[in-house]
Amino acid sequence: MFPIRMQKRACTDTDKIESFLQSAKTGFLGLSAGNQPYVVPLNYVWHHGAVYFHGAAEGRKITYMQQNAEACFTVCEQYGTTTSPVPALTDTAFMSVMVFGHVHAVTDLDEATEAMQAMLDKYVPGYYKEALSKTHVDKYRSSLGSRTAVFRLTASSVTSKESVSEGGSLFYPGKTVRDDQ
């Protein structure tokens, strides 16, 4: 495991990391097979200390996971660009989290249904009157006819970085260097 090089940006506040992973909308799953990397954006849910996502039970992502279960899942949110009269000090306010671990298909129908319900609760809270049924999760087929599979990335390590803006230093349309002097 590589340590975070710029330690002043390391975030070790586990509550903040947990909250961020629960609220951010898109993550990027990084896989590798042979000498070929593959990164795919996904909807996900952080649930019980693991990343859950779903997708077709066949395809490139599945092939890569079968060849190498080691994965990295990255979530990042940009909060704006920080300005400075010194061009080299212009920066980005952000938070990012990287979850490293093994990814596996969830074969337990109860766990898969719980993870899918957690995703629905995250992305469309209150939309459905009733909880997701195990039958729906078990029988659903995509428009291409493939079964939907649920996957769990069990975290072996989690790292996080952030850069917060100092009050009033975020760029906005029309702002010029004169506004920061």
C-alpha cells in the first residue's frame, strides 16, 4: 500500500469519510487484467463497510474481475476552484476517497436484495411504497436479456484526501484577480 504523498491533504476523519461515501453519487471502479487497466463509472452504495454495485452478469467488467479480484474504487467530488493572485496557487477544493480490496459477486439473495434496496434508498428515497422483493432481484433481466448481478468490494484499506477552500476564495463567473487583492 502506498502512503498518501501529500500528508497535509490526508483526511483521517472516519465519520467524514463515511458520510462522503454515503452521499456521493458516482464512483469509478478500477480493475486490471494482464497488462490492461479498465476503469468504469458506476452508481454504488457504501453499506456495512463495503462498496456494492450492480451490473450485467457478463461482459468486460466480469471478465476482468474473474481474472483479478483486486480492485480500487475511487469517489471524488469537486467543490470549486480556489483562486489566488499567484497563478501557481490556484487550486481545486475537493474530497476524494479510494477504497482498495477484493471484489466478488454477491451470491446470497438476502445480501443482494439488501444492497439493491440500499441503492434505491440512496438514489430514489421514498419513491417506492414497498421494499424491493427478493423475487425481483432474482428474476430481473436487462433489456439485453442478461441477468443483473450484485457485487461487493470488501475494503482492505481506505484512503482519503481533501482540499478545503479558505473562506471566500472560490472562483465565480466574473471574478478577477482584483477581487482577491
